Amino acid sequence: MKEGESSSYEKIRSMTTLKDVLAVATSFEESARDFYTALIPKVSKKFRWLVEELAQEEQGHYRLFTDLAERGDIADAIHAEIERPVTDGKFADAVMTPDLGEAPDDQSVLQYAMGREHLAMTHYRSLADNTGPGPIHDLFEYLANEETKHKEALEKLYYETIHSGGV
């Protein structure tokens, strides 16, 4: 191996295409939507509204990605390479969702949702930071902000639930 080859190899490995990023993000949102939808009849009635809302939000994000992928005006941008976010592996792994059982407790549901929102927030923020101006950057910026709001709302609900003796 010649001098500089290792760093060149690492540079290549650190890159990905927006097409690949969008494919993983679409799968991430789809798996979350399906997970929350399947969870609706299993959670307590007290938290059913929350899981229904989470499923709807994930469906909205899924739709944003599928609509974006179908736009002809971004075809060149989709093939552009960007730096792979440090969260890429964890984000891709999160497509696999946990089994919370047939009667998950409210605390477990909230903890899972907060973790997922935090991962999405961090990942989308990194992607927004690594893309140039345009619809893809705007989408990642929007999603990072949305996930931040969702995470904060879930944290507030978690605090209220735990400290009010609800769980």
C-alpha cells in the first residue's frame, strides 16, 4: 500500500449518495410507521392517541421521501455524493424495530419513541449540514426541526408521566 492510499480509501468509505441516503431514510420512516401502527391496539388506552399520532407523523415523513424521489427536477442532485453521517449505521439499523410484547407499558413506549426521535433528529441534522442549498437540504432541515419538536414533546410527556406516578 502506498502512502496516502489508506486516507483515500477512508475518504471513499465516508461518502454516500443522496439516493442511498433517501432509500435508507424512506425505510426508516416506513418501519416506524408500521411499528407504531401495529402497536396501536397493544398500548394502554391512555397512550393510544400518542401512538396513533406517531404513526401518522411517520407516514407523513415517508410520503415526503417518496414524493421527493419521484421529482424529476432533483435527478442530478440525487446522484451527488455527500459525507456519510456518523449516525448512518445506527440509523440504518433502526429499520429493525424491537418487540415490546403484547402489552407494552407506557414507559417502554415513551423510551423507545424518544430514542428514535433523537436518532432521527441527529441524523437529519447531519444530513442538512452536509447538503447544499436546494430541496434536499430543505427537506433534511425541516425533518431535523420536526424531530426536535417531537423529541421535546415526548420528553415533556415522559417527565409528566413518570413524575405524576403514571407509570
